[in-house]
Amino acid sequence: MTSAPETCVTNWDGIAIRVTFVREWTDHNRERVGWLEVESIDPPGERLPISDTGYRAEVVPRSAIDRKGGPVAAAMRWLDDAALSPRWRQYDLVHRRQLNLF
């Protein structure tokens, strides 16, 4: 039985994101799992370190979400960890941090 989604809008590194978590999504191999979505909403579709399109969803064990402090804290950690990759750091420098003179 699917539960109602929990939704929160927050900010990650200057990007407004919506975090949605369905706690009672399904049971998988006798472990309860939820559905976690992260979506950039301002600017809409803004690239994130976890997605080139600004949207990513994953099936995640509820226990993992709880250990990380809830869906928003888990999403922020996911983004922070992914932002350490060389690929994101290069994109961030060239497309988000560097000033455009033209």
C-alpha cells in the first residue's frame, strides 16, 4: 500500500529543489522501501550533480532515509556527495560560477 507523499521545497547551492518522499512505497525482499524524488524547480530543470535534467528518483530503503535524518537531509547529502565529483566541479566552475562578460 502506497502512502501519501511527503514534500518539501528547500535550497541547495542556490537552486530551489523539491524533495518528495513516499515512505510506504513497497516491500522488496522483506525490506520496506520508499520512493525519493529530487527535482530542481527554480530555475526549473536546472542541472544537479545527481542529474543532468534536474530530476532524479530512486527506490531507497526506508531505514537508510531514517538513518540520514529524513528525506530532506538524505537528499542534501546525496547532492553534496555527488557535487564532489570532478565532472560536477568542472561544470559548476564553467557554467555556474564563472562570470559571463557577454
